[in-house]
Amino acid sequence: MKLATDKMIAQKDGAIGWITFNNPARHNAVSLSMWQGLHDAVSAFGEDREVRVIVLKGAGEKAFVSGADISEFEQNRSSEETVRHYDEVAHRATDSLVNVGKPTIAMVRGYCVGGGVSVALSCDMRIASEGSTFAVPAAKLGLGYAFEGVRRLVDVVGPSFAREIFYTARQFSVHEAASMGLVNRVVPGEKLEAYVRDYAATIAANAPLTVGSIKTLVAQALKDESKRDRQLCRDVVARCFASDDYKEGRQAFMEKRKPQFKGS
């Protein structure tokens, strides 16, 4: 897939859509054009019926994403107007990850800092290598953090750990991150990509409508009760029971074979 910047790479490998932050010389620091590229890649994979799982990773061995590209701040984040535009593009990118109707995995190796944490939190799961580190250094830069970004962190690690991460602005080891619930799995570095590939393949082999319904239901569960769409919750469950995949799943179980789901 061709994107507007070569600092983002989107490739399809069977049922897995891989998105790579391709700025290793700057530890994959994210520029404005990279935020736009992320949105475009996620949107394209979201519309591709062949793609069932989306995996994000960083190029090189040192970083997933080391944060926003500070060298652009004077140009793109120095006035109220430019800050607003930058935030709109970045939020649109992370929102696309949250709202895409397919499972998303952040494959974290090395530094995951600032905007990198925001990207990882916007994914459904985070699988990290030994030696990876996590930090949100906003308090060291005088930055304000928008509500949605804080809310996503609170949803994942809870209010006390969220306060600790923001208040201290320090780096946390991968095992500290795992103890908070920020990371789902910790894997030896040399096994990380193979592990994530196998994990994604396992998810991709399951019924897409069921998996997609769970993404919808979890998202609704995280909302305030007054804002939950109960009809949507009922509809996604009903769609599963009315699907050909449900018939295929039952038949495959009776015939003691692996089901072949089509997402319909």
C-alpha cells in the first residue's frame, strides 16, 4: 500500500495488516505526516475484507515509537492554531485505531514514549519484548494532555497508576508496565515478531463477526452507562447468530474439523 510518506509503511501478509513506523534514525518519532499516514493505513486495512488483524510495530531494534518529533514543534506546535491542527490530526489517527472494527495489536520493542504510549493504548492489545521501556514525559515538557488520552490510560491501568505515570514522567520497565496492566504479554526479544505473528494468526482464524462484536461490546462497556448504545450491543450479537459463520462453526464442531470462517 502506498502512503503519502515513506516514514510509514503498510503491508498486507495474508489476514494480517502490518503498519510500521519507519523513522529509525529518530527512534521512530512521529511527525505530522506520519500521524496522517497512520490514519490512512488503518482506514484502508479497516475496509479490506481480507485483513482480519492489524499489527503496529516500529522499524529497527531500538524503539516502537519514541514520542512526537520534537524537531517539528516550533513549526507545528508553537501557536494555538498549529497546536489545534496537530492535535486534530494525531487524535484522528489514534481514534481510527480505537474505532476500526478489527483487532489491533501494538508490537512494542524498545522505547515506547509519549505519543508511542498513546498509539499503544489505542490498540486492543500490547505485546512487548524484554527490555522495552514506557514513559509519558509530558510533565517534563510542560505539555497538556487531552482528556481522551488520559481516559484511555485510566481505562487500561486504573486511576492510581495513571497518576503515577503522569506525575513522575519517569521510564517504567516492561515488567512494571505488565504489573500495571499496560502490557498484555512480555516476550523475549528474539521471539517477539514470531510470537505476535502466531497470536495474530490465531485471532484471524476465529469468526470475524464474533471478534468484531466483542470489540464493540467492550467499547460500549467502557462508556458511561447513559452513553451506551444498548441497541447496537443487541444488534452485533444478533448478527453473529444470524451469520453463515455461526452455521459453519456448529457444523465444524460436529464434524471435528477446523472451521473456515468468512465473516458473513
